[in-house]
Amino acid sequence: MGLFDGLAAFAARSVLKSSLDGYCRLVTTEDEHSFVSDDGSLSSVFALDGFRSIPGGPEVSVAVEHLRIALSAYLSTPGHSIQLWFGHAPDLAKSDIETIVRTTGKTAADSGLDLVDLLSERRALLPKKLSGERSYLVLWSRPSLMSKAERKDDTAELRETLKSRKPATSAQQPGIGFQSLLTRHVSVGDALVREFSNTGIVLERLTTHEALSVMRGVINPDFMAEGRAWKGVLPGDKVRARMPANDRELRRGDISNLLWPIISRQLMTDHCEVIDQHTVEIGNHVASGFDITLGPEIVVEFNALIRRILEAEDKIAWRCSMSFDSGGFQGQVFKEQYAGLFTWTAAISNGRIRRAFEQLRQWDGAGDTVIRWRASFAAWAPKDEVKALRRHVSTLRRTVERWGNCQTDALVGDPLECIMSSSLGITSASTAPAASASMGEALALAPIARPASPWPSGAVLLRTRDGKLWPYQPGSSEQLASVDVIVGTPGSGKSVLMNTINLGVALSRQTGRSETGEGLLPRISIIDIGPSSSGLISLIRDALPVHRRHEAVYHRLKMDDRYAVNPFDTQLGLRKPVAHERAYLINLISLICTPDGEDAPLDGITQMAAATIDAAYESFAGNKAKRYRKGESYEIDDAIAKAGIEIDAETTWWEITDALFDKGRAHEAALAQRLAVPVLGDLISVSNEPTVKEPFKEMRTKTSEGLLTAFQRMMTSAIRDFPILAKPTRFDLSNARVIAFDLADVTSTAGPQARRQTAIMYMMARQAVTSDFWLNADELRGLPISTDYRDFHLRRVENNRKMPKRLCFDEYHLTGGLGIRDQVVQDVRVGRKAGVQISLASQLLDDFDSSIQELATSFWFCNVPSEQSRRAICERYGLGPSAREAMANLRGPIQGEGAPVLAMMYLRSGTYVQMLMNEPGPIELWALSTTAEDAALRQILYDRLGSKTARQLLAKRFPSGSAKRALERRLAELEDRGEAVDDRARDDVLKSLADELIKEMGEA
């Protein structure tokens, strides 16, 4: 009897509403996802994230029809109720950004990056563009769903269970839900998740702890920002005994103080006071609500209401609750009779009402289901901003009334009850009058068509056009693989987007550590034609401590031996290349030996290349090992002297390498090894060895030239034409972690040799910046090397495994085709297993091979210029009319809003297609800008002021992230004066503008 006494007391409190907690009907939980209310009803809360794909009109119509059919089975007869809740909380947007930026800041600090200015800007600017959006669904299942026999049996079983329990009138008790009802409730909950998912809508069932956290935040916005950090106490949790509150508890006649506190007292912990007939003070906030008394005349999507509210001058914190109850004509019979009886007194309006009832009766069960529909709204503000609240509520009411021509009413008797009607999940009661409505139209009005995001947080912060935060985490477990294809013509924001994502990778959490235990930067390798990545490299390099700035390098390669990158370099201590390095060398030599204008090498060249490469390594690691000569490297000479290594006339570079490594000088050992391995010219002499040339001596080319002669001729030409490949590696990348190679000066776009030269340079750069990305621990364990070398490389492999690795090709259409494209396809195929993210950017989707398009997991469309291309893309990937329309509106960056991008991602949870905005703040935009003029001005100020000060100065003077218009205006003035505008004039204008900015800073 004790339990039912407690329920009776709770029900009385709910009816009388003598305190705030009287509005909460929840008494306990029944399982991990279900609450029990005081009348035996069960409820569950779901996070309603929205559509995975762009929710345009056609897509929403299809989804509504699917859901209408699916839900009709549950809402056609009384027993089930659904609450759809939506809210905007600007303070929540600030909290969301703070949480993400705090995590990003910790990662940056752990990696040694000082990016305080950039992260502070994100904290300050991003919340202004966000709405702080949340959306939920609540399912209620009432005891009326049970048969009389089920209810009788379950009640009897429950009474037997309770006989042995002591009373607990003000605590939760487990196991009091009706089991027959629970089975139905769980089944319907499963069906909701399944059917919403089948329509492309993300619906996630929350645990009761998660749901309580959300409910508490809705009741009191002070706790909304805490999200799921606050955890309520529920049956099954460890609970501390409390001091007895009365004599009965003291005498153990009531054990409430030993059990879990009642839910209402956990949720509603703040003082509540009614200020006037519209306004209530709860905790540190004031709130006011109103109900829809006459629903919309026409069906207008909920997104239209959101857009209109966001257009208001003030940022409004508001929420909406819509209820769908089964039994659409329940409670409406008198209204129908009244309308028919008094048609003569108000012929027009009552006649319309009667015809509406007739229409609903025709729909009900014949193509649609009639439900009871109610809607309540509320707004809130800090308690010292009552005037602002009234202004916000007035704006909200006017906007709602224009939404399909609704009628609203704020005079509902009890203002607190009105506000609680728009709370989440604590009660199914509402002050809003119930209206009969077709389920299809009610669903079309509901807040279901929001854009969904698969990531709750991420290092890349994007947003939707209407202010919903859309974090993105590259390389996450949510992705099947990480192969990005970025499409956009010049000026569309393509390169800035690539830089934004690469910066996000640099700021992503990883577990790899250095030998000293310090955090490491991830591995990011960028190959580009042009300086697009120079800003990113400068940002990262200048954010590192001085002694670590060699970890971020940008090289604009030149076609001379000062920039030599020897393709024959091997991993430290290895006399021969590992499998992927050998394959690269064979492809490279075959490409070098491909005649201009041809797509394939001469017949037999690939086999000759393989034989020559193998013989070269065998020869120069054995009896023809290269001898050490003092003076070839003063750094190595100094290291030999300091390490006390003995040398003689027969000492080889391989012996020097091993000796330095044994002395703990791995860096110097790597430098020595560069002089031990073969170089391109060595292949000519090696190809004359009998074991190499014998199998090919009878082979001839199409011009009857001997194959060996042709091979040697083309190798000689390569040494002359590509000095960058012909010498030992000159610059050091061994300790670099973020690398960008600019190939603008070593590639060609004209002449018969252009494609081949470009492909060779891309292939060389790709190998140089990813040489250890593909190392395999099993392969290393099987190599004939010393234990020390093996352990050294296994540690590298383990560190590589723990951190992001990313390979980027910008301007992919300039790769020239030939062998490099086959290599990229191979990288894409094995990238997931090796933990390598691949990012490819080009101007048109057709610039990418069909294999790349098939294997890509993410597409980022910055613009698609032609209707023909848009049609082909939509047909190829099954995109709907809304995506096609969005694609047509991609016209590059929008002043004050950022650069729009259509993202299409294949993830474990489904395919996402969303229209997003990439809007870095002025400081970040100046750091990542790829415009030539802006990059030149940035570099001048970096050199004179330092990077941080320069970025702040540029951001203040040019918040759009570009000074191009100012520079163009000054150049136009020169032309008007009749002066020549050449490169020198442009440089002078840049320097003049830099001088002015520095002067203005000094005067400020």
C-alpha cells in the first residue's frame, strides 16, 4: 500500500499544482530508456537531429507521406501520444562553441601550437552566427492500450511485488511499470527509430539519464549548456542515504530517505514566482508563453517559421512543443454538434467548421489519419530583462501568426501552466486547445525537416545557412574511409576549404608522442601548383616553439640540384627499398622512359627498370658501396669527429651511417645515408652489367633502336632535364611533419613534354612527403636488419598508427595523368588500412578518374558552373531536386556569410548531403588566404611585425579577409595618372599599403 499512497500524493500534487514540481508527472524509470508517470503511462525521449540530406519541399513531402503511413498504425486509435519539441537558445550556441574550442585549444597546446588569437576569434564570432538549436521527440504510451485482462493481471502481479516493500512516499521505486504496456511501448519506440531512419531522418533514443539532463535544461536554461554533464539519480544508480525528513522516516516506517529522490524534485530545484498574467520567473530567468488556438489555414513548413524568427532584429530564445494525440475526434464531438446546431447564427464560420469536420471524417482511415493537434510556444530571457522578454514574445507571436495564418492566445489562466506546456517530456498535458487535424498536414508543420549533423563536435566548424552548428571531424570513426574530393573553379573557396580542413586535422586529437613524451603534430603532406598552402604552413610554423619550427615547411621547388630529392632514398638503415618504395621507383623510371606524347613506356622498359633498380641497390650495398670522402658534408664530418668514429680509406658511407646510428645520432645517420644510396645516374652504369642487360639485349623499339640503348639515352636525358632528381637529397624533411611542396616552377603546361614532366614531378613529390606513411610493421619485422634499426622503425610505425596522416593534391587537373594517377588510385585503395586520409581538389568533377569518383567517401562542391554538369552529378549520385537547386546557387563566397559548399558524405550511419557555410573569422581567413595579392601583403607584414600582430592588423583593417579591392583601386589610380602598371608597380603598391597599415597601428 505504501507505493500507492505515494502515487496518490504525487497525483494530488500534480492536480493542485501547488508547487513547480507539481507539473512533472514522472515518478520513476522502468528500463534504460523508459519513464513511468503517475497514471502508469510510459514515456521515452528521442533526439531528433533532422534529415541526412537537404530537406527541400519534394524530399519533405515524400518523408511526410512515408511517416504518415507508418505512424497511422499507432495513432489511429487512442493510447499513444507524440510530442515534437524544438528550441533556439543563443546562449547554448555560445556554450557549444566554448566546449569545442576548449577541446581544440587543449589539443593545440598539447601539440605545442600557440593559436590563442585564432581560437579566441572563434569564441567571439561564431556564436553570433549560430542559433543554439535542439530538437526532440517524446513518445507516450498510456495504460488504455492494455486489454482489461492484461491490466488486471499486471496490477495483481504488481501488488504482490509491493507487499514485501516498505512505504516510500517521496522517493522512486523501481519495477512499477506495467509489463504488457512496456512491451508495446518499446516496440513502438523501435518502430519510430526505424521508420524515421527509412525516411532519411536521424532519430536517436536517449537513455533516461540523458533525457533527464535535457529536461532540466529546458525547465531552467541555466542548465541547458551543461548538456549531459549533469546526471540525475535513478533506480540502479548508487545513492547516498539522506537524513530522515520526518518522524515516519526516522522510525523507518517510510524509507524514502534511503532510496532515489523523486524525479520532479531533481528537475525542478529553482524558485518560481508568477510576476504577472503573462510572465513567470524561474531561477535566473523570466519566461512567457502562448498557445496556438487556431491552426494554420495553409500548410507552411516549420523551416519557414525558423527563417522568419531569425530575421528579427533581436536574437530570441524560444521553444515550441507540438503534440500529436491519437483519437482525432475525441473531445470534438460537442464542437461538431454545436457547429451544426447554430449554423444559422454564424452561417459562414460555423458552416466552414462543419465542412471541415466532414472533410476530416472522409480522410480518417481513407488515405490519412485524423489526430488531435496542439501547439504551445514560450520565450525566455535573463530575469533582469523583462522588457526584452516582452518584446521577444511579441515578435514571436506576430511571426507565428503569420506562419500559415494562425491565431494565438497568451491569456490562458495560469501563466506557469502555459509555459510548462512547452516543456519537454515531463507531462503530456497542455493548455493549448486540441484541434482535429490530418496527420499528413500535422507532420508537414512539424520541426522534422532540419539538417542533421553526424558529429556532435569536431575540429572543423561549419554551419548551415540558418545557423545550425555543423561540426566536422576529418578522419573520424564515423567515416568508412577518408577520401575527399573538393570541386570548385577559381574564386569559389576551394583552396580555403582545403586549408580549413587541413588546419582541422592539425588540431585533431591523437595519441602519438615524441621520444621525450611531448605531443606531436599529425602528418599533413600537401602537393600543389601555386602558393595556396603557404598561409597554412606559416600559421602552423609560427605557432610552434622556435626549436620546433622545422616541423612545418613550405618549399617552392626549383628545377636545379639545390632542391634535389633523390628518389632512391630508403628508410634509415635499409639497404634496399621496401615494397611500396620499389613499386614507386619502377613506376617513376618507366614514366621517365615514356616517349613524349605517349601514354605508356616502351615495351620491356618496365621490366628493365625493375632489374636495374634491384641491381643498383645490391651493388651499392655490397662490393661497390660508395666510399666516404671527407668534405662532402661538413655536418657529417663534424658528427664523426664528435662521436669519435674511426675511419680509413676503405670506410663506406653505409658504415658511417651505421656507426652514427649506433652513437644515437639518427639525424646525422640519415644525412650520411643520402650519400650511400644510388642516384639516377648510377642506373646507366648498372644497366651495363651482364646480369641486367642479358635478358634485354635482343629487344628493339619500334624505331629499331636497341632497348638498352634507348633506356640509357632516356636516362641521360632525364639527368639533364631533371636535375632535381639526379643528385643526393639536399634539403632535410626527416623531422618535418606538416609539409607543402609547390610545384609551380618544376611543372609545365605547354609543349610535348608537359604531361610527362608534370606527372614525374607529382610522383617525386608524393614519394618525398609520404615515404613513411605506408610502412608496414609485419614487413619491417621480416627484413634482414639489426634489432636496433627494426625497433627504431617499429616505434615510428606505432606513432604513425596513433595519429592522423593526410595527403593532399590541389589543382589535381594539372597532374598530367600518366603514372601518377594510377599511383593516387592505389593510395586511395590502401589508404584506409594505412590510416591515410586522401584529399584531392580540382576545378571540375570530370577532372577525377572514374575510379577516384567511385572510391571517394566525401564530395565538397564549392561550385558547379554548368547546368549540364549539375544534371550529370545529380543523376550519377542520386541527388534530389533540392540538392540540384542548392548546387545551382553555389556562386562563391558571400559577403558577411562565408563560402557555401554542398557536402556529400558516405558515412557508417548513412549518406549525408547538406548545404553548409565555411566562414572563418577575419584572423583565420587572413591566415589561410590563397589570393596572390593577399598572400604577398601578408608575407610583408609577417616579416616586419610577426605573424600574430600582422594577422590582427589585417583583420582589423580588412575584416572581409582580403585587401584585393583596395590594391586594385590603387593600381587603377596609377593607370589614371598614365603610369605603367607592371610587377614593380604592384610591388610598390603592396609595400606602400603595408607601410600605411604599420603607421596606423603606431598611431592607434
